[in-house]
Amino acid sequence: MLLLDSNYCVESASTWGILGYLVMIFKIVVPLMIIILGMIRLGNALVGNKEDNTVNYAIKALIKRFAIGIVIFFSPTVINLFSSMIFNEKDFTSSPNYCVQCLTNVVGIRDDYGNSMCSKRVK
């Protein structure tokens, strides 16, 4: 398989870095949007309708949206944890774990000079 080749992830680090930034934006923006829309729905239920079942439904929906937002926010961290358990190597630059690291922790991977290792090709 091409992804399991030891050089594939290192040579395509810039692509994985771009995807990692997209994942980082996704994991912040989507939960915020879900929670804000839930709060707007709850506000509309509180102001517009005085029925208790509508307000209770909006509160339950808001709690579900909070839970979904938390799951979306922490899913890259969980994926990173499982990949580090599967690919248990100290030098992650020579394993498929490098791809997963660039996807889930693009900002945290630095070389000795402080440069991001996922934004450029590692030689």
C-alpha cells in the first residue's frame, strides 16, 4: 500500500500540512457554529413561544449540540492517540504516523530550528 511506504508521508508533508490546517479550522469552526445555532434556537424558543415542551425540546437539542461539538473538537486528538498506539515508533518521520501527526497536530510538529515540519518537505 502506498500510504504505508516509509517515504510517502515524508515526501508529501506539505500536502498533509495543508490538510492539517483545514482539519484544525474545521475542528474549531464547526463546533462553534453548532453551539451558536443551538443557543439561537433556544433563545427563539424562550422568547417566541411560552409552551414548556418547546423550551424543553430546545434545551435538550442544545445539550445534544454541545455533546456533538465536543466530539468533533476532540476527534483529531483521539485519532492521534490511536495512531500513536498502532504505530509505536520513536522516530515518527519514517512511519505512517507522520501523516496522522501532520493531520491532527500540524502546529505542534517542529524541527530543531522551530520550523513546522508539515509545511515543507523534510530532507
